[in-house]
Amino acid sequence: MSETKAPSAEQLRDWDRQYHWHPFTQMQEYEPLVIQSAEGCRLIDVDGREFIDGVSSLWCNVHGHRHPKLNAAIREQLDKVAHVTSLGLSNPVVIELAKRLVEITPDGLDYAFFSDSGASAVEVAVKMALQYWQQCENPKPKKKRYISFGQAYHGDTIGMVSLGGVPRFHEIYGPLLFEPIRLPSPATYPLPEGVTKEQLTQHYLGQLEKVLEEHHEEIAALIIEPLVQGAAGMVMQPDGYLSGVRELTKRYDVLMIADEVAVGMGRTGRMFACENEDVHPDLMCIAKGLTGGYLPVSATMASCEIYDAFLGSHGESRTFFHGHTYAGNPLGCAVALASLDLFEEEKTLENLQPKISRLSEHLEQIAGHPHVGDIRQRGFMVGIELVASKSGEDAGGHTPYPWELGIGNQVCRKILEHGVWLRPLGNVIVIMPPLAISMEELDCICKAARDAIHEVTSEIEDSARVDA
Ligand SMILES: *Cc1c(COP(=O)(O)O)cnc(C)c1O
């Protein structure tokens, strides 16, 4: 027998720096935090320290970690088969999951196409839209372009970076990208110049209609993160905007792709964000929370009309030529099914409502802080935007903290000392706990955020005073 000794915590941290290149991470400044296990909504590191998971392991955990029923579902499936390709074969759990998704997604979404990440689910929708217009009953082959939004985030593949609109993530890859028609982010903060809050929805819909009027003949699809642009910093859309987009895209014969990767699976308080405005998109992408945050499974839901355009004999080559090796992986599908069962058994969405209200109460208290420029909440998605001063020159009438200061990172490092793990988006502190979090844990997260914001912003003010 080989003598293997488990590496020490210190050794793991060293190796993490030495061998492991982390995504979206400045490795020169990276400080390893190595999680060994988890219990419910708590993460436990290699030194035995506990942290409340305040961002659902990057927006995907739903029912907590190591839920006995989710664990059992994977174990049970493991004893049958771990992987069956979906290219020409099928498996009971992937079939059941497809049926369940058709049942729970908005009416008009009749087929599920599986992939293994959010980015691929949206890529699939984008490719389907283009091919649809070539092959549908009354083809419109000129429809080859897309409408996307400033601040949009749809993943990190080349296609998704093309559609994305977060300059800091996307600008450098310019030479590799195709050009969408890009509309300004339909944000409620800051208000565009000369536009009141009441006029906001009509203002943004007017911009869209103008583009559609001019270009609809060349536009295959519009792609939108319904209600909230997550990675942009929890940027929220005004009420009525999403349903207005649906109306306009219908009127101008443009497909609507709803990227529900972040907002879906209960995040906004409803199972899917589109339900909040009774919107029925042509294509809908689901990922992050689909497996309860356990395994990489994503789905692109498509309308019957789109599906039908791909039917024909082998020789006609109308097939959707796309597929990922691990598409419809049975372990993933089994845990996704178990997660959907839990939504019913544990009344996850009903139980979420009082937690959403509690979160709002906490946020009201934080909002008064002199360095909190804006607080945005939609269900269990929260962004707290920190500003250097609440007077100033930016569009919100504030002075932002300089990016180089890394205020978000500083605050989140401090929050860690209070036993809570959060990950910011620039100057925005994100709170996005598992839906199953307890009231007590929720209180802890909000209190830690409030205290840390106060501590860090005061320290910065003090040191500025010393410098001056
Ligand atoms: C996270 C995210 C994606 C990408 O999902 P991955 O699984 O990381 O590829 C796409 N769209 C939105 C809205 C997201 O938040």
C-alpha cells in the first residue's frame, strides 16, 4: 500500500497558489480559502472555520449543501449508470427531467435541449434562432443579427462574450467577436438624463421599438436577462419593461430569448422571472440552480414552432448540429429532479416570501448609510452599491469609489471575519443566499454586511484624513 498522508491545510493553500489558476481571479492578489465540507448553508474550511454561504456558491445553491435527499438521489443514480450520451440514446431521468421542465416553465415552451453550462444553454438558443429563420415555414434568411443590452452577461464563450456588455470583462476580446445591435442597459439606477422614474419603462421600450422599426428584417432574436442583469451588479429593470419587450418582439417578428440562468429556479420569488410579468418567451435558458447547485446541467427550452422548423428527413440537413458530450448527464438529471421535488415537499417558494420581506427590512437600515449609493433587491437577489460620496458628478448624483481601490473586495474580506462568505461585483456587494437559508442565518449575513461596510468605509475615510 502506498503511504498517502493527507496534505496539511498550509500545504493545500500553497498548492492552490502554485498549481491552480482560478476563474475571474487576480492570482497575484489571491488569498486561498479552502473549503473542505459544508453543512446546510454553512461552508467549513480546512482549518475548521465556518462561514455562512451568502452567495449560494456563486448563485447556484438552492436547498443548502449536502441535503440528504439530493445526496441520496445521486447515490441511487450512481448505482444504475453515471453517464449515458444523449446523442442517439436516452435514459429514464433525462426523459423525466425534460417532461418536468416543460410542465413548470411558461406555456409555449414545449421541448428541453440539455447542455452543461449556462453559457452553452444560451449559445444553443442563439444558434437555434438563426437556423430557425433559415428553415421555418416562411423563411426569412436575412435575419442573422441579435439585439442585446449594455451590461449584459451571458457567459464567457466567444459567442456569449459577443453578446455581453460588461466592458471590463469583454472589451479585450473584441477581435474575436461578432457585433450585436446593443441597446443601453434598461436600468432603474442611475436614471438616464431628463427621464423621470415614471417615464422609465416607456423610455426604454421606445428605444427598443426604434431599433426594431429600423432593423427587424435582419434581426433573428433579442436576448435578455429577465428583470435583473445579475453580473452587471444586480441591475434591475423597471416594472412592465419585460412584458413590453415581449409585445414588441412579437409585433416585429423577432424571437425572444430569456436568459434565466441567474434569475430562474426561484431567485426572484417565482420559479422563473418571466412569470412575474406573465411573459412567454420563444426560447428560455436555465442553468445555475437547476440541479440545486450540485452538478453542471443546463437546459434550453424551445417552443413547438422552433422545434418543428428542424424536422425533416436525414438528407434535408435540417438537424440541429450541436451537442455536448455530457449533455443530459443522468447524475445531474437525477439531482435536478430531486431538487424539483424538494421545491414542492419543502414549499421552498412559499417559505421564501417571509425571508424576502426580512431581507428588505434589513436593507432599509443599510440604505441610510452615507456610503451606500443604491440598494437593489428583487426577491433573493440583492446588490448594495457603495459610493465614495452621495453627492457628486456621476449619473446617479454620486461620487463612485475608484475601481483600483477594490472597495467590494475589501468589504467582503471584512465580512469574512464576521463569519460570512460573499463575493462582490466591483463596487457592488452581492447578497444571494441559498433559498433554504434560515432567518437567523439571513440576519447574520445582513448584520455582517452592515458592520463591514461601516468598518471599511470609516477606515478609508480615516486614512484619507491622515493623508490630508
Ligand atoms: C452565470 C450566467 C451565465 C453563464 O453560466 P455558466 O454556467 O457560468 O456558463 C449566463 N447567463 C447568466 C445570466 C448568468 O448569470
